[in-house]
Amino acid sequence: MAVKIKLQRLGKIRTPEYRVVVQDARTKRSGKVIENLGIYQPTQEPSLIQIDSERAQYWLGVGAQPTEPVLALLKITGDWQKFKGIEGAEGTLKVAEEKKSKLDLFNEALAEAADGPTAEAITEKKRKAKEEAEAKAAAEAAAAEEAAAKEAEEAEKAEAAEGEASEGEAEAESAE
């Protein structure tokens, strides 16, 4: 009996999905299946190809002939190279990245919202009031620095005067 490895079409219009199946060569495309080997979904990015490698090797070994599209899939997964005994010629199957779980996405959104802007609207009045308050605070800080500098100068002068007075007293005591 002539056996082929074929694609059996499933899915809606314009959204094809295929099963990789082993069938008698004389049956219809959607006819009786001997064995289901895997699935192929070309609409996903990258295309989803899942083929049971062990069973595909068995059917190729007993003489099942793959159709051209299935042969291309077997080359991508590396099963054809394994069957032919080609060393170092693994398949070029691309695997999609795992999607983040909804909980992780939610937690990231919460973190961004906590660091993000506040809910209050910034109007022209509020912006000017905020600038004036900042300017006023800066002026007060400058005045406080000047006052501190004056106090430091006065303290130095007072210490110098005390030092001179104590020197005069020390000289008077030494003269006696």
C-alpha cells in the first residue's frame, strides 16, 4: 500500500491550520487518516510546527513518501536530515518567545503608574504659582546664607577681640 505524509487542512477561511498526517496515497485530502504526526500553523509569527520526530522517522523508514510541503517542514524541523543521515545539518526551526504572564504585565503597569505623573492637571496659573514659590524659597535661602555669613564674621571679630584682651592681660601679669 502506497503511504504518504500529507497536510490535512483545518481552520476557517483565510486562517489555515494543518495537521501533518499519514494517509493512503489514494485517499482524499480530508479522508481517512492512518496516524496524526503533528500540527502546522502558518499564520503565527514565527510559524508553529510541532511534529512527533520519532513517529516521523518510523514512517519515513517504512517507506512513506512526504509531499513537497511536508518535506519542507521536515527539513525545517531537522527530521529529514536525520532520516537521510546528514551530519551537522540540524533544522532551522524558530521558536516563539514566551509571552509574559498577565500578572507580570499588571505588576509592571502598577510600577510605572507609581513612578509616573500625578493626576492633577497643570494649568498656567498653577505653573506660575509654583515658579513664584520656588523663586521665593530660593530668595529666602540666599538671605539665610547671608545672615549666617554675617554672624560668622561677627563671631570671628568677637573672638579676635577676646584674644587681644587676653593677650593684654597676660602681658600685664608677666610684667608684674
